[in-house]
Amino acid sequence: MHSKRSRLDRFLSSELNIPRKDTKLILAQGRVSIDGHVVSDTQYQVDEFSYVLIDGKVLQNKTPHYLMLHKPKGYVSATKDEQHSTVIDLLDVPYKNQLHIVGRLDFNSTGLLLLTNNGRWSRTLMSPENKVAKRYRVTVEQSITKEMVLSFAEGMYFSYENIMTQAAELNIISENIAEVTLREGRYHQIKRMFGHFQNKVLEIHRFAIGAIQLDDALMPGESRTLTEREISF
């Protein structure tokens, strides 16, 4: 599987198991087409979803897939797990075993989970440099205070990793419920930030990643294909 872009001569050499120099003649003879166009340039960039034919026969034909899932409690955000059911088990699509998870949720956390077979898309979405906002509704055991709001905004020091978290937004909805916006994904970050105040997190529900919002029509365990607008985020 070609998860990154590759020069056409390298791609053909790998797929046909021939020396790279031998690909020049194949290309010069006009035997290769990509996405419906004959290509002869050895440096042409092929990606994992390019539709490649040689002599009219399919050499590569892979379709990108993008799903949103309303994750319920009690499922592992993994493709395989020996002890628990995974979110993949919830899917009813023939290509589900091709997918990977974009931004995991804890076993008991719920809400928006994205799945795709497009590694470049998921890396762009989750890259720390892009600071895509992840938004959560969080229920905690004790009252949420203005002190917590300020601490979230300033960032917190995690001594175990010797790191300072990026600024996070904490908006109080009610005494025990808040919306939290993160632009990074540290291990158990929300639980640990509230844990700084000895305030136990009871529920975490993610409802948005960037411009992609959990579809209100999806019941827990249900999924749907992303729209073109959502994919472009």
C-alpha cells in the first residue's frame, strides 16, 4: 500500500517488480494511464488513491473512505482488541477492515469518532501544527469554578511527561457540566486537567472535530459517510 506520494517510475518498479530504468520505455510507449490520462513523465507523483492502468489493466484502484461514528460507551478505539469489542465491530461496511481511527476516545467516552483509509487526510487533521479544535461536553463530580477556567486557559504542567499543555477553553454550562476545547491530544488530558483540582470526570462526550460536528441523527453505535464539505474541513 502506498500511503505517501511516490514518483511514477518508483511506483511502477515496485508494483511490476522490474528495474526502474525499464519503466522509461513502458512510459514512453504510452502504456500507462493515471486517472484517465496517459502519463509518460517518470517524475509524475502517484498517491495511494490514483487510478493506475497499464495496457488497459488495473494496477491500482483504491477508493478513499471517510466515516463518522457516534461512539457509545464500552467500545475500544482500536481496530483489534483481544478483550473488548472495538469500534470497528460497530460498522456495517465492506471496507471496514481498511480503516484506521482518527483521534481516539477512551473506553467509556462517547461521541464523534472519525475513521478513514486516507493516512494523509488523518495526519493533516490530527497534526499538532494545524491545531484543529476538538470540542467536548464534560460532566464532573464537583462544581466547576472560574479558577479552573483560568488554569485551562493558561495551560497546565504535567510533571510525568515534563510538559506544559497548550491553552484550552473551558466554558461553564452548568454547575457540573462544561464544554472543553482542546487543540492537542495529550494522554487522558481532560481527566488530568480536572484531576489537578481533585474534580473527578464522570462523562466525556466529543461533539466536534474542527468543522466536523457529530450528526444529531446518529444514534450511539451508528455511522455515516462524511460529506464532501466535511472531508475538506
